[in-house]
Amino acid sequence: ETGVTQTPRHLVMGMTNKKSLKCEQHLGHNAMYWYKQSAKKPLELMFVYSLEERVENNSVPSRFSPECPNSSHLFLHLHTLQPEDSALYLCASSQEEGDPWETQYFGPGTRLLVL
Amino acid sequence: GDSVTQMEGPVTLSEEAFLTINCTYTATGYPSLFWYVQYPGEGLQLLLKATKADDKGSNKGFEATYRKETTSFHLEKGSVQVSDSAVYFCALRGRAGGTSYGKLTFGQGTILTVHP
């Protein structure tokens, strides 16, 4: 595997279900991100992890719970979601060394549908 | 706060036509600017970037010049192909530290469709 991978690619869940999204980066990066992409809206940054510590949480509802057990893996745990949470969830990684032009590398995303 | 505004799409062109997608931004200081592309069913890929005023980013025939005086970073290509059909996102990254750590601010995206 190369780059950033995400599983599953598609997920359908009911509002009472609990599920998890997984992201893995094979690039040796030290920072990972979760973004939400909804139709007709700009990408929204949800969480940022640097060296496995959360450094940013953009007022995301508590029904989304991130976990970063090591620098290569990032999870997004989902519970009691709402239909408006249906979106494409994108994971990204980068090597943060203090420069503002570090490139973020994105995974293919998980398409989530909440019924 | 930081913001990015892209021209609304969708944009529909014939093959070999000239492409311009406008992007303007609002940011404090001197941000870095990026264009990302998203092909159907895929994640975002970096297309090009520029890190300071008057820099020109280029890749795969696409170009964009960082214009500080007009706060713009318009994407251009002289001759588009069917394979360029995708969604294009303009983005910026501010140079302030603290809570903007690692944060990219994206425009809403412009859908480009190129017909043979």
C-alpha cells in the first residue's frame, strides 16, 4: 500500500449504530487530519493530530470521536449520527516541520450515508 | 478569518479550449496558496502551489500566479482535455501559528466538464 488509504470506502448506517472509519498513511508523516466534504459546501476541517496529539478540534459535535493510536493510523468513531452527517469523509496527512507550504496528501475518502 | 472564493461552476468546455477558474482570497499575512483536483471517486490531489507573491505554480499544463495586489490565484490551462474533467479546489494556508496549525482553508470547488 502506498499513500493514504481509507476503509471502508462506502458505509450506510442507521442513526442508532456505532461505526468507525479508518485511515492509514504510509508516507512517514507526523500529522493527520479529518475533513468533511458535503455537497455544495467547502471542505471542513474537523480534527488535526500532530505527533499523535490532537491540536485542533473545530467545534465538531461529540457524536464524532477521533482516535490516533500512532502516527500512521487515525480513526473516526461514529455514534448516534444524524442524516445531515451524510458526507464524504476525507483523511489527509503531512510532514509538519514548521513551514506553511507543507503538502497535505489525501485519501480517497469514505462515503457515509446515515439513514 | 481566512476565506477563499472560487468562481461558481459548473464549467463546461470543449476539448482544446482555454480554461480559467478564478480564485480570490482573504487572509492575514502572507499565506501559501494551492490548487487541488478531485477526480470522480477519488480523494484530493495537489495540482500546484505557490508560497510567495509573484510565484507561479505549474503542473500538467496548468498554471496559477500568486497575485498579492489583487489577492488572487487564478487557475489557467491553454488547452483542456477530456481527462481534465474533475472538481478543482483553491486553498490557502495561513502562516499564523497557534490554532491555525496545519489548517487548509478551501474554496467551495468548481466542477469542470470537458466534452470531446
